[in-house]
Amino acid sequence: MKTNLTVSPPFHYQLFPYDQIDNVVEGVISEDDPNLKMISEGWGDALKQALDQLPNFVIPDSQHDLFEALQGSQNE
């Protein structure tokens, strides 16, 4: 799972059909669930594609030194 959140499998859920509180469906989605894997991979692929489609931008000179410093700290 690719996320910056602290949430991770297993995911426990309860489904309540409309006007049927006595007819609850409960379940657990484990880390090796094929549907979770498919959704996670699809989400990651779609996010990469969205980032690739962002326009290029120019960093103003006033922020250039800060940007280079941040890049340098990531390479260490």
C-alpha cells in the first residue's frame, strides 16, 4: 500500500443496507486481498500519470537556492 497515512491493512468494515440496521454485513480486508492489491496498484499508477501530466514550472530566482538546498538534503 502506497500512502503517507498511518492507516494500513487489515481494514475492518461494516455495511448497513438502507433501512435495514439488523442486516449488517461485516468483514475484513487483509493485506493480501487481491482487490486491495488491484486498487492500490491502480491508484499508484493513476497518481504517477497525473503527476506526469502536470505542466513544467519555473522556480523563481528568489526561491532557487532554497529549492537546491532541499534537493541536496534528499540526496544525502
